[in-house]
Amino acid sequence: MKKVEWLAVSLGSLSVLAPLPGWANDTSSLSPPSEISQIASVEDLQTSEIVEDPMAQVTSVSQLSDIKPSDWAFKALQSLVERYGVIVGYPDGTFRGNRSLSRFEFSAALNAVLGKVEEQLLAGDVSGTAQQDVLTIRRLIAAYGNALNDLRSRLDNITSRNLQLDDRQFSTTTKLNGQTIFAGTNGSRDTLSLASRTRLNLITSFNGRDRLVSQLETGNNGRDAISTAQNRQQNLLGTTGILADGGGLDYVGVPPTVRLRKLYYVFQPSSNLEVAVGSKLPPSDFVDRNSFANQAGDNFNSSFFANNPLIVQNEIDRIGGAGAAVAWTVRDNLILRGFYAAADAGDPAKGLFGDRYQGTLEAEYTLPQQPITVRLQYTHAEINGSTINAGGINAEWAIKRPFGVFGRLGFGNYNGFNTALGEDLDLNPKSWALGFAVRNFLIPGSRAGIALGQPFIENKIGSATQTNLEGYFGLALSDHLNISPGFLVVSNPNNRPSPMIWQWVIRFGFEF
């Protein structure tokens, strides 16, 4: 609390016969000290609580250069000087009314007032000043007693509730949250099925500027019509595809055993630099982000529309890898990122730089005064014996507040003998996706989107090109539950000529 407030409230009540105007209904400037403790003696005080500047007694308010007659507490301060002569100031002739009042200073001022009152009582209180002050105090108690009791009751209630929260909180340093997805789905040449996935996140901070991220994941190894069709042959471009992620529902194929999917520590060596290190870093957490299509389970269901499959390599992102990530904010509208992770770093035969690994560079630029963001990307990887080099563009445009468009474009080169396919690769694939998203569509709080794309355009793989289409409508029923019906269509799965696959899905998302 400011010094002038303490003195006016605590000392002014001894010298003013009536309360200050407006105080009965306005307590916005009155707040108790954050901590008041019982002190048996002066020796109990910490010696580190030293008053920065000794206080000096003055005999007139006019001696204080920073007190003006227009100040709201001027009359209270003037009365203290004229009736008791105990108003205090600093040797430089200032009162410093906006400065915080230390407990030492308050004790000294209060003691001076009480000393004067005691002197007058011992002297017989000839002028009746002390008796008037006692009457004034009684009037104040009668006028504000109920309000003070109510305030005390509220403070006791808040204290009790805070103690309950402290007892029930999960941790003083860790936040626990999670997401469970249940998706009922059916489609062409398939039967009704249920796919589910649960992720449990523990976010720990030790100093408020860092975080330790841990994520546990489990599922029911569910499937959908698209994954069923792509698994009938060699799965090249499915959700768990060998070459790229271009499948249907992102949460199919999640094993029922609990596994550690994320484990990394993020810290800031400087205000514009963020570094992450860990043993489980998925590239999609750090690069190729997008405001309208990035979190499968929150917006689009397909992992293909969540990330560029040439930039974010499927076999690194699905399991995470050991490595590091750096984000450097060069300017407010320019961020440079670097990422590296090795999926098999725990294998002594492969180590941190052995096959399978991925390294990515990304530059994100937001146009000044425009809601347009462009990300230029480059990925170098070695996956199952094949060397991969790919460039990409990730762009988004928030046309108006509820509307936005996004797109991704990628060009790559795959070379070398692929041990998973058992053949030598010499491929130059392309990938693209284009989508539209809208918020508060038809119903307040809703969101919807539609996207079209081709994950792996390459005439040396199959004799056709796989094409994906998805649309969804999401509605938040509460802060913890949302429902999202949608449809997905895939033609020529795995770049093989095949009848078109369509499927519908109703996704239930639970946040906790």
C-alpha cells in the first residue's frame, strides 16, 4: 500500500472528526498488507529490513515540497501536524506519498501519535483533544464496523479456499492436462468401428520461463476405412505409411500399451531465444505449424492436412526422437527455427546421428500490418537407408477474423536403397494441400474446414496419384467436450488405381 494511504487511513482517523467523503463506498484504494505476522519483540525483526532513508520530523505541511493543497489527503496530514506535530518527512523535504510504506516507518509514525495522545491524557487533556479522538474512533467503528466485519469474513473465506486449493492441487510446479478422442467411423468396403486415443500431458516449470514437457499416449489400435484399404497392399502413403503420411484419421494405429511420446525441456537463454532438448521430440511440435490445420483431433482429422509429409517425416514424428530445437525471434515478424532428432538414438549401433534422423530449418515471416504468414522450410533426413532432401512452403492468410485459408507445398528427392521397401529409390516427389477454415460457422463457438491435397506426386511410385479430401464441422458443447462430424475421401490410395474410398466420422473430444 502507498505511504499516503496508510497514513491517511491509520493516522488521520485520530485527528479528523468525520470520515473523508466517499470512503464509505469506495475501498478500491485500500488493500491490506500481503503478510502480517506476530512479532514478540523488536529482536524478532529481520535485520535486513532496514529503512532506506531515515525519516525526519517536520513542523508544517508546507515544508514538504511534494504535498499540495489539492491532494486528497492534504487536510488529514495538515491536522496531524497542527494537533500533534508528528507528521514525518524525509531530510530532502519530501513526503513521497506514492512510495510504499515500510513496517518500520508505519510503526514509527503510529508510535509518535500514540505518544502524543498519552502525553495529553497524562496532562489531564486540558483541551479535550484526546477525548475527541476517542469519540471519533468510536464513531468510525460504529460507521464502518459492519463493513470491516464483512471484509474480514471475506478474507477468511478466501484464505480457507486457497488452503483447500493448495491441498488439492496436483503439484506446485506441474500442470496436468489431457485429451481423449473417441471416433465412430464407417466407409466404403468397411464396417462400423471405433478408434480412440488418449494423451496425458505434464507441463512442469521451475522458474516460470521454462517448461519440461512429458506426454504419455495410448489407444485401441483402431482403424478406419482408409487405413484398411491402404493396408491391403504395402502401406506407402497411409497414416503410418512408409514413405509419407497421407492417410485418413490421425489417431488410428495407436497401440494399447502406454508409451512415452514426448519428453523434452524448453528454456530461454535470452528473451528472444528458446531452446529445447530431450529424448522424445516430435518435429510437428516445433516446425510446420499452422493456425488453421496443425492439431489433428482439434481441427482436421487427417494427419496429412496437419503437416507437410515431405517436411515432417512420418517415421520421426510418430515416435519422436532425441535431439534439440531452437527458435530465434530475430524481429517481431521474423522467426528462425532449427530442429534435429534421431529416432533410434538409444541404439548404440546407430547413436544420435545414425539412421533414422531428421534435420529441419524454417524461416517464418509475417507481413507487416497484414494477417499473412509464410514459412520457408528445408528438411534433410535419412530414413530406412534412403537419403531425403525436401523444401517446402507453408502459408496462411486470415482474410477476416473468422475466415482463413492455408496451403502447403513441398518438393523432395529420395535416393538410396530403402530397407523397408527392399528396393532402390530415385524419386522426386511433390506434395500440396489447400484448405479453408471458418469460426463461428452457423453456430457461435463452432468451427469448420475443408481441404484438398495430394501427399506424394511421383510417377515412379504406382501408376496413379493419391488425392485426399476432408471436411469437418466442430462444435464445443462445453469447455471440456466437443463433437465434430466429418467426411474423408481418398482416391487411388498408395498411388495405385483403385475405387474411391469415402468415410464418415463422428469425433468426440474430451479435454481435462
